[in-house]
Amino acid sequence: MAVTNRSLWVLQQLILNVHVVSDEMDEATRGRMEHRTKQLSRDTTRLLQELEQKSQEQRSKEQTPVAWRGLLFAALQHWQFWAIAGMLLLLILWVCWCLRRSHEEGSSSEEDSSSSSSREEEEREEQNEEEESEYTKDLTRHFEEHIQWPNQNLFTVSESVRSLVNAFILAARQVLSDSSFPVLEPCFGIGSAHEGWSPDEENIVYQVLVPLGPPSGHAFLPELCSPGQVPERNFRIRVELQCTCLAEQLEGGMLCFLHHDNEELRMYQGRSLLQTLCTGSYLDVEKTACRLHELVKACWVLLPHSHQWLLTMLPYSRSCKFKIARAEKEAIIEIMLGVQQGDSDIFLSSQASEAIFTPSTTWTLSCAVAEAKFFELTTRRAPDGSFHLRCLQLCARTLVGTGFSSCTLKTVVMHLLNTTPLSGWHKTRFLLRLDDIMRYLCHCLEEKRLDHFFFGNEKIPEEIILPPALQRAEPFNLFQHLAQDPDAQAEAMRQFMDLQDRLTRMLTYGH
């Protein structure tokens, strides 16, 4: 009876002391419930021990009616105990479930709080990015509006210039149909104006390269000026006569220069190329340019452009340069001559070499067509809003008066264009790309090395065709002179600092 009363007392105390568990259980409530659960567990253990002791005492007594009544009473007590114990167990389980639920809700609340904090942080980052983007857009708008960009439509004018020169080539072919003058092929636009980044606003020179082919009965054989020269950049073009007797017999074409005497040739078709435009056995650049100069004047009247434009021939040496003008518009055009290397985009051109004096029989290796093709491919593939040409144009405008050439700067930009995704040249990243250009140039000056873009470069776009020798060549250092002369490097670094100051002023004041 004492056990039953004690059990009822325990249950009563449990019911009276357990508070209602809400969804927002505080720490004090959880502490009291955990303490009560432990106390119930201890009381249950004591009840089991008392029951076991009582059972042993009853089994030790004789099996008398009184004993049977004791056993029955003990069984009743046993039933009452297990009923109470079951209720206690259910209550303990309920308390534990409440505690667990409270813990899970607390964890969920912490996770929600953490998630909320993470979302707030992401929102702040997005806001910062938006503010930074707006700031970048404002800077870009400032550059577009306030920097004095050359006001020109280079691509449109360049296309018109190429059309004009090709029209001249067609007219010249008719005039030279029975001559031994080299065959003129359709021209290529070369140089900064055709590439779309000319730093000049006035007196822009539109350069084109006209390929020369050997006339009938002749062959062009390039030879190195200095065998063993690294890299192979200066050549002579040896002219050889070839037999054309079979073609003469079958087609009634030109007389064979090899098997007809000079008197007969002079009477019927004129002299060979060796006798007109060569010095010794080699094609002479200056003689060829002079003859081309005469051809332009002779063929101009055959062109429809002559009715609208005024032609003015300009001094020449290794090229043919002239100006055409109409009303307030004018354009300066320079025709360079070149002999193609196989079917590649590399030519031996009439352009002067870097030496102080270039012999008239020297033709310089030129990558101008390949460079123009590279910029054409880049511009075609670049997304709308690309500022790669503006970056090059702005930097080139700061070169005046420094020891850096536009060729050096263009090489730097070409390397960066070939290694930086074109999406990174969007106008919103204008400052970043300008910084890249300056950093790259500074690094090259410090290392005294700037590799030529085409010599031994394995990352050239496959659309650009290079001769096998150029593909296999070792990279050529354009800053080799800095490696050989410490004073030259020190002067170059000083000029670089001046270049940076000029660029800063350009960005700040617009000029």
C-alpha cells in the first residue's frame, strides 16, 4: 500500500509540476523538464527494487489461504504498479518528445537565422556589385563622352580604299597585257587604319599591300640576304627566265625570253623583267615602285573615280603614295608591294627594314597581312560593346615623343587578346584592360623580352596561315637591344613612366 501511495504521489507531483510546452519553450522550462525526467527515472528504479523485495518475502511464506491472499494482494499490487509505471513511462516519453521538438525548433531557428544572415550578406554583395557596376558604367560613359577620340569611320573608308585600288589593278592589267611587268593581284588592307584603331585624327594613311606575281616566262626565287640570320627577315628576290616555247607554239602567246634574241624581243614584245626592273638578277624595290607610280597616273583617267576626285601624287621611294580629294574630303593612300610566301599570309614586302639604310634589292619579311587578319577575326568574334580597339587606340595616342613604337604596343595588345577571353574586353572593363596593357609592357621591359607575335607562337588562330619555317622558328625577342644595353633599358623604363603619366592625364582630362 505504501508503494502504491508513493507511486500515486509521484504521478501527482509530476502532473502538478509539468508546465505546458509551447512552441517557444524557454531555457528555464527545458531545464526543469530535464530535471523532472531524471527524478522520475530514479523513483521508478526504487519502485522496481521495492517490488522485487516484496515478491521475495511473499514467496518465503507457506502456501496457506492467508498466503494465497498475500500472493493475490501482491499480484494486485504488481498490477497497480505496472499500470502506474506504464503511465509514468508514457509521460516520460512525452516529455522527451517535447524536449527533442524544442531542440529541433531551436536548431531550425538557428538555421533560419543563419540562412537569413546569409541572404542578407548575398543581398549586400549584390548591392555592392550593382553599385560597382554603376560606377564602372559612369566611368565608361565619361571616357566615351570626354576623351577626344579620333572622329572617323575607319572600316567604311578602308573598304572604299580597297575598292579603289582593286579598280586600278583591273585597269593596269589591261594596260600591261603584253608586258613583262609583274602580275598585280587583288590588294590587302594593312596597318592601323584598316585594323580599326588609327591614333591619328587627321592625315590618316590608308595602306594596302598589292601582291606581285612573276610574269609569263619568269620565276621569283627568294633568297636570304644573310644566310644563317636569326630570324630570317631580309630577303632578295632572284628573277630567273623560264622557257615558254611550248606555250608559244600552242597558244601563240608571248615569245620565249630564253630562246629569242634581244632584237626580235625588242621588236615584238619588249624587254624582259631582268632588263627593266632588276638590279643584276634581283628584283629592285625602288624601280618597281617608280614604275607603279607611273601606272597610277596613267590608269587614273580610266577610272570612274577620276570624275569626282582630284589625284595628287606624293613623293615615293619604296612604295607608291598619292592623295585623292573631293570638296572637304580627302584620303592618303599608300600602295606597298609584296611577294607572297607560298599560300601563306606572310609576304616579302617593299617596306623598309629597321636598319638605317635598306638596299633597293632588299625585301623585308612582313606579317602585316597576318596582323590585319588577326584583328579582323578578333573584331568579328568579339561581343557587342568590345573596347579592344579603343584600348589600343588610346594607348597609341600617348606614344608620340616616346621611344616606343606602335608596333611594340600592338604586339602587347595582340598577346593579351590571344590569352584573355574576348568577353573581358567589354567597355565596362575598359580600365582593367588598360591596366593589363601597362602591366604587360612593364613586365616585358623589366624582363627585357617581348616575343614577336608570329614567330614560334603555337596559339595563332588556325585561320591565319604561316609558312612552316615561321611555325618552327624560335620565339624572336623584340627587346633584344635592351638585353644588350643596360642604359637602353633604364631609358626605356623612364619613358614608360612618362607613358603612364600621359595615359593618366588622358583619362583624367580627356586629352
